[in-house]
Amino acid sequence: MTSEGESGFGFGRPPREGREGGREGGFRRDRDRERAPMTAKGRLRAKARKKARKAAKKRGSGAFGRKKVCRFCADQNAKIEYRDPKTLRYFMTETGKLIPQRISGNCARHQRQVAVAIKRSRQLALMPYAPSHV
Ligand SMILES: [Zn+2]
């Protein structure tokens, strides 16, 4: 009984200690590596990263925090044309109504242009006036 217990104890201890020692050494080295290149610039960058992370969290957590960006302001190549019903479709409901600015996210200027373009393409029968036309 006693001999078995002792042997078990002796067998279990040394390898554990060895592993722990190895781990500690590794941690210490990693910390040193992270601290060593911390210049003033590096510290500023770390601060900026922290700020950005906080801001991202705030935006993500808030239900109304998402900021809409006008499609046409963001993409300079995107054009509003009455001859292009594919893009105008995006600003129209399934029932053929114009989607309001607060939902589409367009800025005032581009929303006006979209509205005019849709009205023009309706005249040319490229877009619907009423749900029965869709
Ligand atoms: Zn715009």
C-alpha cells in the first residue's frame, strides 16, 4: 500500500514541475517581446486601437447606432439615371412607391435626384406607377 502510494507520488510530481517551469519561462519571454518595442509612437497607436475598439463596440451594441451613408455620395461612379431602372428599383417598394429618405439613407440632394429619375422612368413605362403594373 505505502510503497505504491509513494511511487505514485514520486511519479506524478517531477513531470508536472518541469512543465510548469517551462510555461512560466515562455510567458516571461512573450511579455518581454511585447514590452520591448513600445516606443512613444507605439503607445499612441495602441491607444488609438483601444479607442477604435471601444467605438466599434458602441456602434455594434446600439440598435440605432448604425450610421447610414448615402450610396451616391459614397460611390462616385454610381449615377442616377432615369434610363437605368435596375438601380432605381432599389429605391422603390414592392408596391411601386418611393422609399423615403430616412429609410433609403440617401442625402437630400441625391434623394431628390432619385425621385425625379423614378418619375421620369415611370413616364417612359420603365418603372411602375401602381402595384398592378409590377
Ligand atoms: Zn448623396
